Amino acid sequence: MWILLALTLSFPVFALQAYDELPGVRIIRTLPGNVIQINRGVEDGISKDDHGKFLSAEGKFGSRGLCLKSGFENSYWKLYRVPYSEAFSKDNAYTLVGIDRYEMPGRIARLRDETYRFEEPKRDPGPNPFDVKRDLPERLTQRDLIETVTPEKRKLFIEEAINRGQLERDLQEYHLSFYASPFMRQSINDGESLRFGFRGANVASKYRLITQFEQQQSKLQDPLTKETVSTRSTNAQAQFVIHRITNSMSSLTLLNYNSARFSRLATPKGHWQFGLIGATWHLFESGTWEYFDLSYIPLYDYRQTETLDQRGEVEIVKKSGLRHGFRVAARAKINERVSFENVLWVKPFQDLTDWKLAGDDLNLSNDLKLIMSLTDKLFLDYNLVYQRDKIWATLSDLPESNTINSVNLRYDIEL
């Protein structure tokens, strides 16, 4: 099994991956229909149907594009979402940044089914077509000839992984998605329910900041006794990712918070999980499977739960320890308008006093989404969430598992 896993991690991907960055891109010529030919091709990792954005030397957004055809040394791109056409010039150099293919509008995605032929311009071979020009530097330094020693190699790796200027550029373009389940309210029992939230992520070449907030609440009143039963849950998450530290691995920093009140007691009143450093292994990617990843991160776990003591008064029980967070995440496209996404978390608890691992306290959750694109920015999502928490049963006398079904309307905006 480990041999197969090693082969999977080391298998090269010959395509422009999401958030990959290719500098020094120049426009060779322009063609009708907002098609350009650039000086990068298969040898630079570009293949047909790649999706990317062109940034100017200052890191400003220029355009998005779809690769229609890729040759060995150059490729042809269909440009769309061009805010400033005058910014494109053969005199300028650009940086091409890969974008996830699921962000491609339907009208552009349909172009992938076509085969394109472009006539190459004829070149004058010159007076001596066999003249070979020198492409080596006039002088080689010791740094060019000798492999960097171990301490310096570590320093260069850190400088490459943590670049403040690149971080500022990556955080400039941030996307927010606001979603809500259909609101319900009825007068006879003053019943109402609502689920809403937002997700945020930046489209970046290296540094990714991903945020999420969600609240679900419901209330029901007995029209005869006037007793009211209400539930409320809040979930928030922030992730910071250094994408592709190696070809097959990214770093992961994670902060989770949740609280829930299924009765007059909060279970939990507050639940925090924090992991400073973890890793994500990119196991598989293709035209259909946008990603299939495996992650691990150690999490410090702190939880407060409200219970009733023998006198019937509310008592807060505190618990802290270590959780080993394992995540399997996948996203695939079913067709041009429908895709699905699944995130499974398993987090076994380890007590820091005796270091025993509790195999039955897994804090398990599975989040499945079926996503339908209505327009370029409007989506209809079916969401099925399964949760399993041992503490619900041991401390609050509640069922150990919970299932949430919802249909959400989601709208994307760019900041």
C-alpha cells in the first residue's frame, strides 16, 4: 500500500494546476475573437483546457483565459473577463496563474469540446539556418556549478515558501459566497427556521486564506402552553494554506469554532480547535476530478459544555486535549452545470494527562454538497451533513449523531 501511495504522490502532472504561477509570459500575436498566442507551451506545463488568469508585472489582474491549443513552445488562449483591453501589449511581460476549472463560466467551458487549428506564421530562416546561437551566460559562478549546502538550501526553501510580497498580491483578489436556506415562518405556533452563512477564498498562486461562517436557528412555541423550544448552532472556520510547497504537498493551518444549543443547555457552549501546522497531500487530479486530497493536522481541543448538577443548576464542564485531525476532501464535475463536493473529518481524541487515545471519541463529520450552477454567480446547493459526537450522549443525554438536510441558494461576489 505504501508503495502505491508513494507512486501516487510522485506521479507528475503535466498541466497548469490551480494556483501554479508561470512568470515571463509574453504575447507573440493576437487573433480575432480575443485569442492570443503566448510564448509558453507543453514544455512549461501548459495543456489544452487549462484555465488561468494573466497578471501584469505589478501583480494587477488583466484577464482570465482558456487554453484552446498547446504546442511544445507556445499556446493559444481565449481571453474573457477583460476589464482593461488597453493593458494587453506585446511589449509587456505577464504572469500566468492557474485557476480551478470549476470557476469557469458555462459559455467558456463549452469551448473545450471544440478542436482548434491555427496557422503558424512562416519564419525567415536567415542567411545561415544552421547557425546555433550561444544561450549560456558569459560567466558561471560557483553557485551555478555546485549544489547549495544544506543550511543555505533550508534558507532558500523558507524564502521561497514565505514571500511577503507574494502574500500581499495573493490576498488582493478575494471571493465571497453568501448562502441561505429558504426561510420558514408560521403564525399559529410562532415557528420559524433559518440557515445562512458565507464562505470566502482568494484566487491565488501560492497563499490561500479560506473562511467560513454558518448559523442555523429554529424556534417553535406551543400555542396552548406557550412554552417555547428553540435551537441554535454556530460554526466558523479559518484555513491558511501555502499551496504546493512541493509538487504534491501543501501546508495547512486551521482554526475551528462551534457552539450548539439543542435545548436550554448549550452542548457545546464553546468548542475551539487550533492547529498551527499540518499537511495536505494532493493524491489525484484530472479533468473531471478537480482534487482528491488527504490531510493531517494535530489540533489543540478545548470544549465547554453546560450540564445540570444534582440541584438542577447549570454547571459548565471543561475538557481539553489533543485531536489528530484526518481529512479526506474531493470535488468532481458531473457535467458543465453540476458538480459534487465532499469533506470528511475524523478527529480521534488523545488525553494529555495519560496520552491514551480514545478510539470512540472521533468528533466525526461529513459534509456532502451537490452543486448546480444557475448562472455564472448564482448556485443552488443541496447539502447533507452528518455529525457524530460522543459527548452529546455522555454529558447531555442526547443522541450521539445528527443529520442536517438543506437546500441553499448561494451567490458569489468578488472583492
